[in-house]
Amino acid sequence: MSSAKQLRYYVMLALYFPLLLYSVSTFDLSEETYAVKTYKAVSVGEPTVVLGQPFQARAFLAAEELASAEQKDSTIRPQLIADGDLAALGDSALVMNTDDLLAPGETERRVSYQAHFAAQQLGGNVQRFPVSGSFTVRRPAIVARTEQAQALYRNSLNRIRLSVPGLENRPLRIESSSGSVNGRTVTLSPSGNRARVRVYLERSGDDVYLGDREFAVIEPPRPQLRVYGPSGEVTSGDPLSSRRAMLRFEVEADREFKQRYPDDARYRIQKVSVYLRRGLTASQKLGDYDLQNGRLVLTQQLRDAKPGDQVTVQLESIVRINHRGQRIPVSLRESSRTFGFVVS
């Protein structure tokens, strides 16, 4: 191609190419040019639900094949019809109650369902469009919210609030060793090493068993022992005046435990044993004594004691008084409940 012809070609392309692009971009294809020739029924629902949570799905007719306008069928007006335990709501919703889908020993099951659209065609014939699907139903998780995380305190008033994801608006019933309560809160005072609750879905007929929840049971935190003399707090090895031989013992509960369980954090020392060692001789037991409001007076017992003699006080009976008024023995190491003083 000569340079002159090539130049004219580029000039014409520059003039007419924008017009060509505009005509293509504004070309309109009428929506009535094509119509649906055949349909396919489709169902879309949750793949997994928990026991007691209704299964829900949406059903609709999807265009499967297009035809030209000349082959257009009459307008279809389908009716949604459910089979078996499935129920149809309106012309697009499918619902199934799952309360009775699991046997007592089952944890999950695959459930199939069927329905169909029925549509009257020209001539009075009814055409069926089947729709089917499946979903998994399983037992729900029992979530516990307790004041002590996942463990309960032994012989204490533990308040537990349970929740069941997926069944937030359904009424529950809880069974435990303490009996049966309606709702989501239960109180437990276990004495063993494990505690278990059984959760049911409440309904007008027989309640639906949802599952169990088990808790570990632990001892409350150990308290701290403090001893006070006439002039204030004393510790082992401090002097004890034979003329003012008065001691006061206190059992101080763990701060957090006392704050959360005030009715279970009361302690009492019921009895102490007192020993006296004179000089280099062996210790002799002076006797067992009951405390009055935690006070121990030894002035009479030490009237013949000499300076330098050693007095040993051993706490023998420490109890925790719980919310029921029960006296529960508190186990402490001998070293932590034994105190020694020097007579002065």
C-alpha cells in the first residue's frame, strides 16, 4: 500500500471508529425476545441445625432452558406442596420441626426431605416439579457460664447459667441432683468430684432431651491463719508474756472466694492443743481447749513457766460453715496450723 492510500485509511478510521463504537454500545436486546421454556425446582436451606431448631428452606423454580418468543408457554402459577413431616408456608418456604428427629442415644442424623411444585398447564393438565434436599440435625452444645469458670466449689452454692446456641428463644428445663428447675439458671452444691446437669427442651408433651453438661468439683481456696497477741499480730518465735498470755486466732478467707460466695466463706476454730517445753526437757501437753470467739487465755496454765520455756499451740479443728449451716472440716498442713512462742 502506497503511503498516500495508507494516510487516507488512517484518516477514515479516525473519523468513523467512534461512530461504530457508539452504535454497538447503544444496541438494545428486548427482554421479550426470549422466554423460559422449561423449569427446574430448587431448594436452598441451612445444611445443619440443632435439635429443637426448626429447619427452614426456600424453594423456587429456576429457568432451565430458554426459547424464542414464538415458543413461549403460558404464564406458570405453581403451588408448593410438601411431603411427610415437611410443611409449606406460602409458595416458597419449607419448614420442618426437628424436636423428635433424634433418638435418646443419637448425637446427629442426616435427614432427607421432598416437596414439589404443582402447576396447571393449558388443557387442564397439572405438571409437577419435584424438589428435594437434605440436612443434618445434631444435639446442641450446652454452654455454661458460672462464677467459677468450668469448675464448681465443693459444698458451696454455685450458680450456673446455661445457654443453648440456636435455641435462645425456646424454654428449657434443667435436671440436677438438687431437683428440676424451669429456665436457664440452676444452683448446685455438689459434695463429690463431679457434678452433672441434664438439659431438656420444654414443650406441651414430653420434654425433648438436649444433652448433658458435666463439671469438675474442687475445694474452695485455703484460708489464711493469723494470730494476735495483746499488742497486735504475732508469728512463731515471738515472745509470749506469762502474765498476759492471751492469743486470738483468726481464719481469713480467700478474698475472691469471700466476695463471690459470702455465705460459704465463714470459718471457725473449734479446738486447740497446747504443749509446754521447760528448758531442755521434752514437751508436755497442757491440754485441749475450746476457743471463745477465737480467744485463748493461758495465764493460769503458764503461772509456773520460766522465761525461755517454749509454748506450742496446734489448731486441731478448723471448719468452714457453708450456706446450709453445715460444718465442713478444713484440711490444712500441720506446719501451717502450728505456732510456737517463747515465754517471757
